[in-house]
Amino acid sequence: MKQVISLNMQRSGLSILVLAAACAMAACASGEAARDLTTRVARTADTTAQTTSPIPAAGPPAEPRSEPTPAPTPLPTPEPLPTFEAPVLSISMPSIRVAGAPLVPMNVRNGYMDLPYNPYQVAWYDFTAKPGMGGNAVFSAHVDYIRHGPAVFAGLHRLQPDDEVLIRLQDGTLLHYAVLTNEMVPLASLDMRQVLAPVDGEITTLITCGGYFDGYDYSHRVVVVARRTGVETPG
């Protein structure tokens, strides 16, 4: 029994010695590998230091370059409309069946813009632009008339954008206008300075009553603006 134990112990000791020797050999190999790796890294570092150029010191920041601002392209100047000096004669609006209603020059009387004296005439206010000469030519007429019924501007509120307004001059020239806007404006909000204001180009402004009648006056005004689009000359 003792011999077996001794043998086992010897075997165990042998095993321990073999394991220790193996570990020592591994450690030795690892140390040599580490020393070899360290030597190679050091040599590589020396070589890199010898072949790498030094990084130059940073200089002052470059001044930002300002690009010249291009000059804006000028807008083309619109060609002025040809002018026609003949006096006004009549007005037509085919879409509401107004044909050749006579135009009557009128002005201001007792602080108020004068009105036509019958249901057929249309007032052109001669303190505004004359049709054919550029600017804002202002007209008005009755929507209805006492003991007559509907008057020449009864259908003004039905004009639509691009509907035609035609003004004939006494020499036969026919000026074409196209409706831009048609507004029903409360009487209390109507700004006559804006209605009468001069403009570039050429427009006509047509005014009549609208809304409801309270026994004295209408509650609104119909205001139509049309822009000149063409002309037909006689001959």
C-alpha cells in the first residue's frame, strides 16, 4: 500500500514537474516572442521616423474671398399704348346686352358726381382719364330708373372676368377692354379716392348701385374694372 501511494505521489510529482516545465517553456517562448516583437516594433518606429516628413506648422487662416455681386437684370420697359384723341361716343357690353349706349361727359355738381338724366345714358367723368389716352376712365349709370324699371347698367353685376367692354370714339375707333374684377362694395366702405385714382396703363372703372334699396338709397355699389386689350381703327 505504501509503495502504491509513493508511486502515485512520484507520478503526481512527475506530472507536476512536466506541467511546470511545459509552462516554463511556454513562458520562455512567449518572452522570446515578446522580445522579438518589441525589437521589430522599435525598428519599424525608427524607420518610420526616418522616412516620414515633418508636418509643417499651420499658417494664418486664409482670407475669405468675396465674390462680386452680379448686377440685377433690368426689367424691360413696357411699350406705351398708342393713344387716340377723338371724343367718346358710346359703350357696349355684349355679354349683358348693352349695345351702343350713349356716353355723356359729366363732372361734379354741388360736391357730388353728376348722374345721367335718363335710364339709357352712361356718364363719363371728364375729370378722369379719357378712353384711348391711358389712365383710369371712370363711368357710371343707373341700375334702374323711376317709372321705367331696369336701366342700362342693370346687368353690370353679372359681368365676368375677360368679358368685353367696348368703347367707340367719334372718329370710329373702337377700344377693346377685358374685365379684370367685379366687386359688390358696401356703400359705407366705398373709397372713392381709390376708385378714381390714376393708374399706369389704361383701365375703365364702371360703377352702379347694388344690394338692397332702403327707400332712399342702395346698400352697395357694383364696381367693375376692365383693362384695355386692343383697338380697331377705322379704314
